[in-house]
Amino acid sequence: MANSQGSAPPFVSPSAATPQVRQRSRRRAAGEDQPAVAQETALQPLEQLAHEVRNPLNVMLNRSRMLLADPDELNSNQLHHVEEIIESGLQMMRLIDSMLELPLIISGQLALRTIPIVPANAIADAVAPLEPLAAVRQQQLIVIPTEAVTEVYADPVRLGQILNNLILNAVKFTQKGGTIEVGARSGPDCTVEFFVRDNGPGIAKKYHEAIFQPVFQVANKKSHRQHGIGLGLALARQLARLHGGDIWVDSVWRKGSTFWVRLPGVVSATRGTSPASSSRSPIIAPKEAGSS
């Protein structure tokens, strides 16, 4: 999605907008227990290093995406190299986020700042940074209209991370010239279900749960390479469950995949309190979700 000048919007790391260091300082000032303080202190050097790495990464990604603003100026080899730069940069950014945040989620120290969010806006924000990469791969990255879907109650930064992870995986694993669809629909019990659907190689049923484990590897028989997707998906699932939601996949080998994210919708004031203050049980993904 280009701006009024026709150039691509700058890439911003989803976690870059999260003031983790300041948040932890406030918790320490509030007198948290010593083990939590010790863990936070141990993470501070890693956070500083991550900040220093993100800055040049953002420059590299933004400059690479500027090259794609006029792809006719590049030959096929140059386009391929730019594609590799963007894909590798995004993977590194995602790895940094996952390494920092998975321990915090597991230990219950990552706080959400939930607000009502229009699903169409969240999808547009997640799709925009990945459109140039999909274009280089000659993929159709299609946003399905979601005007009739209720607002979702979520942390905008974390929802962006979830969707960005799923879309990036779809772009990465779908063949050149493939199709990726992103949208949302109303789910059961006043929930919203986001989906990322592709016509890529698909995932065998025996791996439908394993892919959400950290550092799971998928073998590519053609290239004899191992592709790691677990950290991003593991983080996405943990973030969804932190919202009281979940993530699952519908996929058949060689017939594409659909990843689903079910999150609480905004509850009408006439029906009760918002999901953030309610005591309802977490949303559990269906064992066998039907693809639509």
C-alpha cells in the first residue's frame, strides 16, 4: 500500500513500539518479587543489544523496499537479491522479538494493553509491510473485505505481531506466483476469527501441532534445506492465548493452508463487560476446524 507519493510505507518492527524497559522499571518500583527482578535484570543487556540490532535492520529493510518501489529499474537477479535481503531481515527481526518475548509470556510478565480494534485496520497494517516482498515473488496478496465483522478486543502491537508472523510465513512458503488471502469473520461466542490462507505446499496433519513448538524445522526436499518456523508461530500462539484466544491450522499436504486466529470480540455494553475484565474461560481452538 503506497503513500501519496507512491513509495512504500516504512517497515517498523512490531515490538519496537513496546516500551518494555520502562514497563519493567515500573514493576520493580512497585516491589515485585526478587526472582522476577533477577530475570528482568538478566534480560536488560539482551534488550539493549536487540535495540542496537533493530536500528540498522530497519534501515536495511526500508532501503531494500525503496528499491522495489520501481522494480523495472532492476534486472531479475537484482530483484532476487533484494527479495532475499528483505526476507532475511524480516526473519531476523522476528527472531529478535521471539527471543525477548517468549520467556516473558511463559513467566506471565508480559502485560497487554487491549483496546477495541477494527479488524480491517489491523489486517491492512499487517499486510502493508509485506506487499513488496509478495510482489517480487509474483504472489497475489489479497485482503478479503471484513466490513461486517465486529471489533476485536486486543493489544494492537501484539495483534500486529500475530498477523505479521502468519502472513510472512505464507509469503515465504508459498511458491512464486501463488495466492495468499487475509481476512476476518465473526466467530462463535462473540469472537473474531482472522485467517491467512494460501495455496502453497500445505502441511501434513501430523505436524499441525508440532509447528507451534519452538524451533520446529520443516524439510524442503527440493532444496535439501531446513526451514525453521517454530519461534514465530510459537510466539504467535502464546500471544493469542494471552488474549484469551488461540491459533490453529487447517491444511492438507500439497493443497495449501489456512491459519486461524480466534480472539475475543468487543462485547456490547448491554450484554456484559469487556473481555479484558471478564472472567470467562480462554477460547480453545476446535480440534478439527473446517476451512471456509
